[in-house]
Amino acid sequence: MLALTRYGRTGASSRMRFHQYLPALEAAGIRVDMAPLFSDGYVRGLQQGRRNPWEVLRAYAGRVGALRRAAGFDLLWIEKEALPWLPAGLELALMSGRVPFVLDYDDAVFHGYDQHRSAWVREWLAGKHPALMRRAALVVAGNDYLADFARAADAARVEVVPTVIDLARYPAPGWAGARAGALPTVGWIGQRATASFLAPLAPVFERLSAEGRARFAAIGIDTAALGLPMQSVPWTEATEVASISQFDVGIMPLVDEPFERGKCGYKLIQYMACGLPVVASPVGVNRQIVEHGVNGFLAETPQQWAVALKTLLADAGLRQRMGQAGRHKVEQRFCLQVTGPRLAGLLKDATQTADMETQ
């Protein structure tokens, strides 16, 4: 199988939807060749607000070469689309029609085309993802919103596989209780592209900090440069679990817009795997991951966010009970140990179904 990912391991979507599944797929007898579109260096530049046009040109040239090699594989496993911002017809023309392909979505990237402010983009690209979905042997969607879009596009088969963590990287928390003499820490993890969702809550963070109720921290962004009243914590794949484990509450604010409804709530899964209670906006799959009052709270307005955070910050026992409930949910539904064998089966089925259709 040839995996055409958007990024290497540095890109969160590619790492969680593709790279972390490689051992499970190999154990199931599936050999995977990885062919990322963009390099890790390009991803690091994005985090710092830089885009290198020459890197983009090199990336597209490499991807065209990968597509032309596709005939040597049994299956193509594609992250969203092979060539962003280019028509579906070009992608399909570069693929061998004899090789089936699977599309994997963890974001509503199709709305980047069908709801673009440019009429030209909407005219030429709004139908791209529906056209690809109709030709795919399988569409794997990270949540129901993405799956419903694929079904509406008349995709032949659509399956929901959530974005998950590997329990081997997230050992069961000890819940030792509040750290003596330390303020509880409210934390967030993410990239520069989604840090804007924190800005409306900045006054809440400032007030709770001034009242001596909590500290606020963010992993993976330069909070000073973004004007956020939070401590910056560097991100690396090797340290992210340990960094999240230093939090007492995990947060995921969002706006209720079409693109955000397609998000897969991975931050919440990470927090819950570390035994943390969560507070999240009631948008998209967040409503399914967060059981209000059981493993965390759903909060919409700044006032609701303040109440939810105050409630958790004032009660270490409640934080522990909710954290335990969240960890249990991850172990039951949102871990690689559950989804790995299932995804391997789906990919094998896609190849076998395509083989039968061509006989």
C-alpha cells in the first residue's frame, strides 16, 4: 500500500491518522510505503508563520512522481486529497485506474473550497472532494459530520474511525492528587492555526490568574507573540504526554462554524488519556466525546467557561472523578488498541472489494 499523507510525523493529522497505525498494519500483513507531500521543515515553518514557495513546488513535483508510481501498489491510502488546490480530474488522471484508493478525513477540508470567499475557487473546486469520494473504494471519516458529507456525495462505502491515542504512550495516570503548594494548571495543546480560538477567553484566563485560582499554559505555540496570557510550553512528540500530564484541566474552545464542526476532538482525547477533566465548546464531535458533568463540561459563552473552570479548580476530588471517567472512555473507544485492527480490516476489504469488481 502507498500512503500519500499531507505531512511526515511532525504534522499532527498525518501522525495520528497514518504513522501511528504502521505497526498495527504491519502486524496484519499490510506493507506500507509512506510518501508525505510536505517535509517536516515546511511544517516547522508553518508553525512560525512562514511559507516557502520553492518547498511547495518541490512537494508537488514529488507528489506527481508518487502518483505515477501508483500502478505498482495494491492500494492507495490518501490523506484527504493528493494535490491540494488542483482539480479532481488531474488527480484521477495521474492515478492508475486499476489501483483502488481510500480517502481519510479528519478535517472538513472540502469547506476550504465550497465555502471559499472567491467565486472562482468555488466554481472550479467546490465539487473536487465529492468527485474523489465517488471514485474511492472507501472513505474513512474521523467523525459523523465528515461521514455525512461523504455519504451525501454518494461515496460507495463510508466508515467512521475516530482519531485516537496509543495507550502504550499514555500510561494509566496515578491521580496522586493536587500538587502541594501548586496552583492548578489549565492547559491547551495545539498549533498556531488553531490558537485563535483561545483569544476570546483571554479575559477569563486573566481574571482567574489574578484571583490566584489557576495558572494557564499552552503547548506548541508562542503565547507572547499571540498576546495570550498563558505560559508557552515547547512541543515535541517525545515530551507531549509528560507536558499534558502536568495540567490539571484540559481545554478545547472552538467557534461553531462548518469547518470546525468537522474537527475530531483529538486534544480532548489526549487530555482524557492523561486522566484530566476537560472543558470544551459544544461543537461537532465534542458533544459526543464530552459527557457534560461526567468527564468534563461543555461551555459556550465566556460566562459558562468561567463557571466550568471555577467549579473544577475549586474541587480536586471532582477533577479526579472526571479524569477517571475520561480515561475509561478513551480505553473503551478512543485508542489504537481498539481502532488498529478495525482499520487494518477496512483497508484489506477495500482492496479485496476492488479486486472482485474488476474480475
